[in-house]
Amino acid sequence: MFTDKKEVVEVPGATIDSILKNLTTRHPRLQQQIFSEDGRIRSFINVYLNDDDIRYLQQGSTRVKESDTVSIIPSIAGGADVGERVVVEELQLSHEETLRYSRHLIMPEVGIDGQKKLKAASVLIIGAGGLGSPASMYLAAAGVGRIGLVDFDVVDLTNLQRQILHSTRDVGKSKLNSARETLLGINPQIEVQTYEVRLTSENALDILQDYDVIVDGTDNFPTRYLVNDACVLLGKPNVYGSIFRFDGQVSVFNSGGGPCYRCLYPAPPPPDLVPNCAEGGVLGVLPGIIGSLQALEAIKIIIGTGESLVGRLLLLDALKMHFRELRLRKNPECSVCGEHPTIRALIDYEEFCGVHPVERKLTQKQLEISVEELKARLDRGDDIFLLDVREAYEREICNMGGFLIPLTELPGRIHELDTLREIVVYCRTGNRSAKAIRLLQKNGFRNAKNLAGGTNAWAERVDRNMAKY
């Protein structure tokens, strides 16, 4: 996106610092993505020399050879042997369970003892969406005795492209009710416990404490940092996964003395800088791959076999079907799991991630225009400049007209706009256009408003012939 859509570029330089300087000189839009205003590498950016994490080395003096690869990995939206902590001696497998899990029982790495560990174990999955769907379904099929699910959303038609826990008949239904039916349909021998709440600093410790393994299927940074910190404070292994477009990441944090998520990304990106899957999209099959890998890691932790992803970050480029593994180091100065932690209790994670719901709501109300008001004003001929900040391929799906400047290009093309004109900015749902409004405000545009609900709201309430997506 910032390197003319090239994933690999050749840049001269003898040290890491000189390579990054030459890279941002050649591709200036990368400057604000990689470096903060004080010239330091942003805390949500990791730099690797080949497959080694070099953040804690002197990058200015870290020399590179011609054959070396320097990777810039931003944050994306052996392990603790749980099996040794659960009592399995008194557990017995019924004849039906013996038959159901027979393909496990004949594997020496699992066997009867491993299956009993699975039956005695509990796994909490945060999110019953793209990642939570395959993770929970495979854990249910594997015979994990108690599965917990945290979610507070309802099934939407747009979920069905990737969230295979749910079907068309579930649209409008609670995701947790739909998930419970699906999981018990797969395996009625297990227990499914649901928490239809938003995970917060007030309830996270109470919910997580009763589970052996936590699977992070979240899609936002505040909840991801909340889950990480709660896992560290409770001593729970955190099976991490994230997805965006064709890219996926998997690791296991806070297990066996390994690093936590904050060791990898000490702080989140600014809210306006990184798009989420609703804005950037995600290939429907990708969460199936990443969520299945999360289930696999959880099972290995429970039965105490194999090598987990502790201290390793697995990257998937699904477009090229290329897996890559990067080594992670525990940060001795980590604010939550380091030698002298400063975070000893859960904090306000929306504030930490730069999200202020009350302030944002008030600001949006003042800067929004409804689709009905826009339609009325356009009908009477008011001079309004429509600015579409979606991507060009989205405009082919539906088009309200106006001038197209994708949000990612807006900082470099803002000079094409007239500060004196009244501007209405729109996107698919109103999220990207809200970010565009904040950027316009910072650059002296005092008469710009965000179309609340975007093209989807226009299609619902103004032009029913226009496609929603």
C-alpha cells in the first residue's frame, strides 16, 4: 500500500538505521507509519533482521549484508503444561467417547491419557466470529470438556462469508445462542458456557480465571491488550491470532516463561492509522486457517505434547501461500511481564489505545450529516462536494458519485480539495470517513461533515436499488 503495492523492495544501506532512512526517503508515506514524531520507531512496529527480533539491539550499529532481509512487521485490528495441572485419574471415557475419539486414542502422542486431559480441560474463546468459529468447532470436536465463549453481538449477513459457526437461518440471532447450538450439535458430550457481555477491565479477571487456556479471537486493540494483561496477571497461556486481508499471525503468549503480547507490541497504533477487517476486508477462508492453528496450539498445551509457538510468531501470506516464522524475545522491561512491571491491575484499555467513546460520540454528532438530510439538500441543489474515501474497487460495487480519494491517499492529496467548499465525506459505514474528517479538521477544513452510516445507510434508507456490502 505504501510501497506502490510491492511487498519486497531493494534498498541500499549498511545498517538497519540507514536502510530504514533510505526506505522512507524512497517511499515517504511510510515515514509516519514507521517513525513517531520524535524519530523513534513506533512501539507497534517490529523490525527483524532475517528472522531475528533486533528491537533490543543497537540498530544504528547493526550491520547488514547484501543477502540479508529486513522485515517490518506491524501489529494487525514448549508451553505451560495444562495437562499436568488437571486431575485425570478419576475421569473415565464412556464407550461412546472411546468410539468418538478413537482416532485420537490410537495416536501415541495423545492416547487415553491425552484424551482424558482434553475432557478435564477448559478453554475460553474471546469472540464467536471469524477466528472463534473454527477454533471453537475443532476444540469441541476434539473433546475439550468445557468451552467458554465471550461475545455480545448478533449474527449479520456479512458475517457468513467467514464465521462458519453461524448459518443463514441464524441472521439476527445472538451469536452465542447460534454458537452453542452448533458446538453441541458437533459434540453433545461437552459443556458450553456463554458470556453475553463486552469484556472489560471490570469483568475480565472473573471470567478468565476459571479456564485453563485462553484463545484470543478479538478484532480490536483495546480487547487484545486487555486479554493479554489479564492472562499475565492470572498466569494463563494466551493463544493469539490475528487476520487482515490475506495476512495472518499466530503465537502463544505468556506461557512457560515466554513473552507476552506487550513484549511484541508495547503500545497500539493510533486509532486512525490502522484499518480493521470491516474497512480493509479479509479473505473468508483465512480465519479458518488461523483459527484452526489456534485450536491446534490449545490442544498441544492441554495434552503437553509437541512444541508450541511460545517465543515464535508464525506469519501467513495466504496470497502466496507462504509461511514464515520469526523468533520473539521476552522484553525484560515489559510493563506487564517484565522484571519490574508497572501494570499490576487492569487499566482503561480504550484510553490506552486512544479510543474515547464519549468524546468521539459528541464530536461525531456535531460533524455528521444523515443520509436523509444529504438527500434533501442535494435535491434542492445545495452546493455540496461529495468526497468518497473508499478504495477504487469498492466504488465498482456501488457509487454515490463525487470525487474519489482513498483514505490511505488522502494525506498526500489533501491539496486537491478546496477549504472553502462544503464537503460531505462518505465510505461504506462511516468509520473511514470519520477518520478523514479528523484529518481534514487538522488541515483547516472547517466545513466538512461525515455521512453517518455511509453507503450502507444510503442503500437502506434512501436508494434501495443500491447494493450493500
